[in-house]
Amino acid sequence: MEDDLAVYAAHSEKTKGRIHKDDGTAYRNQYQRDRDRIIHSSAFRRLEYKTQVFVNHEGDMFRTRLTHSIEVAQIGRTIARALNVNEDLTEAICLAHDLGHTPFGHAGQDALNACMKEYGGFEHNLQSIRIVDQLEERYASFPGLNLTFETREGILKHCSRNNALTLGELGERFINNEKPGIEAQIANIADEIAYNNHDIDDGLRAELLNIEALRNCELFNIQHESVTSKWSGLADSQLRHEIIRRMINYVVSDLIKTSESMIDAIKPADIEQVRKCGKSLIKMSDSTDGMHKALKKYLRVNLYQHERVMRMANQAKETVSFLFNAYMEDSDLLTNELQPSLDEAKDIKDKNVVARVVADYIAGMTDRFAFAEAERIRSNV
Ligand code: MG
């Protein structure tokens, strides 16, 4: 089936391969295997209990990192299929893109990064790579999930220059200012489309946003008018969902059309030319991109910085800092499973290594486990 893909798509038989030698299977291509490994990983299952915007225990109806990742994959696959590039690879990248997220979303990541300031910092993108390259323990002959280069390239969306220098071939594009393959570019934009839209849905449901005020955003208002001119007297939830599904369709259709003409202008002969052509080929038109960015800004001010979200974020930051300091002061508080790596770190007397073990442990926690663990430690002292 891959024979029919565009020349500039990722083709699994031409993959740059995996770090550790790994025999293929008869029924799945390389990227399907990557996707399956991601789905079977424990980091993937834990996304179910990690915050997207609303902390997990605030309600069963809100998005979590898991449902967010599934929505990203669904949007990404549509775009990949329409552009005749590798849908399996796009799906694998989308499903894995948030594996490295701490509990409590961005608040948790900021807190952990602050705690790790003297020990090399914490970036959730890099953490996703640590999980798939090192931390998952599932295979007898190698650490991590041993994914293909193309999936790892897509997962590592951002990276600081210093960290890129430690990553070998994977880090090179951040140093040489190159782009990743088209599938990775799709996953990146599918992420933004997914959260812009589902966060409106969750924000309206939580009554932190309201429909009238959202009409100040052009992208929302166009679809609001189209729905209300067709139907009157819709229930709030019908109106909301009709607008949101139209917004997704509008943005995705625009993205596909614009990307087709970008690709057509460059005509890359293979994935390497995509990487080296100097610009992103997956793009929205300027006018749609402008409206999409305006909506993102609106959400930042009116939802992510909403008093109720900030209150929870502050509590989350306190919990992460408390756990970090408690474990750094007394490593016996950490789970026994971690003791071998801690003993190793103590032998070489390197506090950076201990801090990284602690950061890996905290980053892997779900929201509720982090709260429960902080409670357990507080009640013991
Ligand atoms: Mg995401």
C-alpha cells in the first residue's frame, strides 16, 4: 500500500531505522509497529489521568491528555490521507506527542522545570524522547520502545540548542535549522487545531467561556452565523458542537488546500528534500492562520489565565515543588523500584543524576497519584 504514497512521504522501507537492531514482522510496516508500541506503553495509558486544561478530578466530561492525543491523531490522519503521505507514521507521532507531559499540564511542567533549573532543566518534548528511548521497560533486548527515526523526529517538536547537541542525528535539524518530514509537520499543526477547538468546548461546558463573547473571534463568529442562519432555537450543546465541528472542518480544509499548493510549488523528490527545503510545507492560508492565532490568543487570556484555572495551576505547582524537594532531601521516600538507579547515582556522587531520577518519577505521575503521594509524605512527617 505504501507504494501508492507520494514520493515526498515517509516510506517505511526507507526508514533511517531504529537505534537497536530489531527484526520486522510479517503483517505490519515499521510505523504501524511504532504506533502499536506507543499504545501498549504505560506512559500512554497514564495520559488518561493527566490534565489537559482541567485537572482530572474536576469532571469526567473534560478532555484529558489521552482523549486529546486521540483527537490529534484523528485530525492528523485525515490530513495525511488527503495529502497522500504516511497515515501510520502521522498517527504514531500524534499518539506519542504528549507522552512526556508532567501531571497538571503546563503548570506542572513549569514547576518541574524551575525545580530542575540547576540540574539541566526539564522540557516535556525531550521527556517524551527519554520515555520512548530509555524509560519504558518492555523489551528484553533494549531499553525504551526502540522507535524509528521518523517517529522520534516527529515527537521532538522543539529542542534547545544545548540539548540538541546531545542527541546525535536526532538533534541535527535544530542545529542546521532544517524541518522534519511532512508527517511530523502535520502532527504539529493537528495538535494546535485539536486543542484550540476542544478547549472551547470544555471552556463553554465549564462556563468559563461564553458563546456571545466568543463571537469576537472571527473564526468562531463565521461558523456561529452559518449555524444560526440554518437553525434557530438550538440547545446550547447542539449549537456549540455544530460550531466547533464546522470550525475544525474549515481550518483542516484550508490547511489541506494551502499545503497542496506549497508542496506543488517545491515538488520535493523525497523526504530529504522536505527536510532541507527551508520552509514548512504544511500551512494554513494567511487569513485562516491569522484567525486561528487570534483564537489561540483569546483562549490564553480568557481560559488558560482564568482565575479558576490559575487557582488549580498554583496548587499543582505547589504539589510538584513539594514532591521534588521532599525526594531530593530524602530519597528513601521514592519507590523501591527506583533504588537501583539511585544507588548508581549515589556511587558516582552526582546530584544531577539523582535529580533526573526524581524528575523522571514526578513527570511520570498522574494528577491523582501526585496529590496522593504529596498527602502520604505530608502525613508521615
Ligand atoms: Mg498536545
